[in-house]
Amino acid sequence: MGFLSALPSTWRLFQCIRRYKNSKMWFPHLVNATKYLCTISYYMTLSLWRIDKSNQSFKAAFIATASINSIYTTIWDVGMDWSLLDPYAKRPFLRKNLGYKQAWPYYLAMFVDPILRCTWFFYIVYANQLQHSALMSFMLAIAEVLRRFMWSFFRMENEHVGNVGANRAYRNLPLPYRFARESPSPPTEDESLEPIDATNVSVELDLERTDTLRHRFSRSAAPPSPMVRAMNRVGRTLNQAHLQDYERRRSDDNEEGEISGESDDEEDGEDYYERTREAEGSTRRRSAIPGGRV
């Protein structure tokens, strides 16, 4: 049972090592591989403890590896896969750009994910029933399915927001037709005769500018400390790391192939949205030329 439980993590460990071999980027691939190594150790120590339930050393090793694995995977889920935990975001400890309109699903996921990552605690509570019943196995399996179901939503949302920021996807999909603009309703007689006080308008604009400048100067008055700069750098690295997870770095051979006119779309994994955007841009340029054909 321990061997079969560790197989998925073993495959992901080999995939991370292969990704590091292709990209030569130790972060995030080797760090991600260490996470799966902790998961393999978790299942290994659990299996050893099940074989010899009276051995307290195996029990202590299982508790230690399970604790490290839960902390490691929780931080990776929230900080890397979801790119949250930004204390300087508009909504604290989320991120600058959000795909969902409401903020409470993010906070709920940040609260539920650590709980579902610590289901191994039931093995300690029901130590005398280590070969647990079918009901406990079913409940733990359902909890893991719900956690992965929740993880996939926020992982896909984070990936889409990152692609939009990198101009590789659209936030709002363009429609193949245009809506007819509604003509503004003509002002009524009372509105057309009402005079506009230009002084009040200029005063309101000056007040808005003053508040904006005061807000900017208040935030930039004190220079950030080295610790704050280090935290900001780590946060930016974590937020951008998931964008590099499935990218391929261009090699010198690929660049020479571009110069010689060879196509490497399939090898380079060119994004569909990039080709679509380039095609739309060329169409607009042709339509802007007098007498151009679209």
C-alpha cells in the first residue's frame, strides 16, 4: 500500500528533475522536486509504521515527515500554485490581480487547504486502529478529492491571470461582431438650462489630485528596509515562478532555425493566443492603409 501510494509522487519527482534538466532552472523545479520527495517520505514512514505498530521510532519518524510535508505542501499550494500571500495587495494576503470577483473564496481556500493537508492526524488519533475501517478510508479519500478539486480551480485561475498579464490570453474574449452604440439620451429642459459651476469642478479635481499625491507620498516617504525589499523580491519571484513552470527556454539552435526560416512552433510550444493576436494586429494594419483589403 505504501509503495502504490508513493507512485504518483515518484512520477512527479522524475518530471521535475527532467524539467530542471531541460531548463537548467533550479527554481522552481528542484524546489518542487523536494516537495514530492517529502511526500514520498511521508508514505514510506507511514507504511513502515503500519508494518511494525509497536515501534515508536517509526511513529516519531512518521509524525516528523508528515508535519514537514503538510507545511511544505501548504506553503507551495498557497504561495506558488495560487500566488497568494501578498501583504501589499489591495486585498491583504491575496494578489494584485484576481480572476474571481469576490475575495471570500480565496480566504476560504487559504483556511481549508491546511486543514485538508493534515488529515494524517487521524492516523495518530486512531493509532490502535491503524488498519483503519472502510468508513475512515472513505472519508479521508473524499477529503483528498475535495482538496484537489478546490486546488484545480484556483490553479487554473492563477494561470489564466498570469497569461493575461503576459499578453498570452484575453481577460475578456472579443466577440466576432460589434454592438451598436446607444445614442445618449437628449438632456431635458431642466438639465439643459441648469448652469455648470466651473469653479466647483476645478476645486473637486484639485482635491482629487491632492489626495492622490498625498497617498503616493505617504507610501513612498519612508524607504523600505532591506528585509522589506528582500520580502518583496521573494514575493515577486514566487508570483512569477508558476509562469515559468510550463515554458521552454529558447536555445541557440531554435534561434538559428528562426533566422534560416525554419518553423519551430511545435517544438517551442507557441501559444495559440499569441498567433491570434499577431493575426489581428496585421489585419488592423492592412485595414488602416487606404485601399487595403481585409
